Amino acid sequence: MTYKINIAKRYGRNWNNTEDAYTFYFRIETELFGDSLKKLVNEVLGHYPAPEYNVTVHKQYAYSEEVNL
């Protein structure tokens, strides 16, 4: 299992001018978890603050299975 930290950059307002609109900027993929992950996310938030940037974290599961050909 890994975690993806997505950083999106604000580029203006959405189509009906009700909220900020963001576009993908870059992603960090890490195997850190718990307090180490929180520390990394807080560090990223320090460099890329809201509302200019939107930082989200997603858990990513991986599954693989051997295939006999």
C-alpha cells in the first residue's frame, strides 16, 4: 500500500464563479504512514499553502496475481 499526495495549483474561478478552480501540479508517492506521513503532508502544506494550492492525500492499494500462460 502506498499513499499519493496530490498538489493542485489554483488557476482562477470555476465556470460559474462560485469557487476556486485547480489544475494538477505534481504528485508525491510514498510508502510512509502514520506520523511520518502526517509530517510529510504538513511539510508540503508549508511550501504549498491554501488557497493558492490544494493538497489531497489518497491511499492506493496494489494487487497483483501471477498469470500462467
